Amino acid sequence: MIRKGIIIFIACLLVLSFALYRWYISYEFAAFDDEIALQIKLDIKEDIGLIIIDYDVNGSKGSGGISNADKTMIKHDELLIYTLSKSDFNNLTNIENLSIQLKIVTKYIEPNYDNVYPDEYTIPIDTISLKGNYGETYFITISGDKRNGYEAVLK
């Protein structure tokens, strides 16, 4: 009787684990109506310190970035979300030519508001251009490594 209960318990745990896993891999971030979301999938060879995101729409420029609050490296296979709000674009309603320049900082360095980091640790990636729509999520995959450089692809 106890053996049968243990088998049923293990089977229930397996089913629950599978269901949670399926939910986790199908999770998709939903942007608010007044923001543009960038879902960035890392497919790189090593962990990194920061990702810098510079953006420009018709001369309305800004900069931000992604780092771990606990000062650890960002994992090489992590899925990251970065949002740009309507106020970041001076409340423009039409985002025809959003230009996004990504930079990888290969070593963790304390983030600063100027987004200025030592050149020896900063690797720029080609600029991505898109027509942005509020309420939409855009999918970017970053691949490569610090030796050969990085590439960002908009899906």
C-alpha cells in the first residue's frame, strides 16, 4: 500500500513538473499599450557583465541597459526583457524608424547613468532598425563571443 502511494506521488510530481516546464518555455512577455518591449535572447559563448541599449527615433535619443541587481554576470543563455515607454520618445505616436544600438560589456562593471565603460570591455553590435508599435514585443537574438564579436538578429 505504501509502495503504491509512493509511485502515485512520484507520477504526480512528474506530471506537475512537465506542466510547469511547458508553461515556462511558452511564457511570452506582453508589452503595455504605451511601451515597446525588446525580448533579448542570449545565445553567446560566455557570461557577460552588461548590455547597453542606445536608441534613437527622429533625433529623440536615449540610453539604458541591463545588468543583474546582485552584481553577478548575465548568463550566456539568458532571456531578458527591456522596455521603452512612450515618454522615452517624447510621447511620439508614430515610431517609423527606431534605431537600436546594442553594446556588450564583457566584464561586470558598476552601471552608471552615462553608460560609459572602458573600451577594452565594450563590444558594439550592428544597429537594428525597425518600425516600432506601442504594445508590441520585438524579439532579438544575440549570438557570438568576445573574441569574434557579437551579432544581433531581429526576428
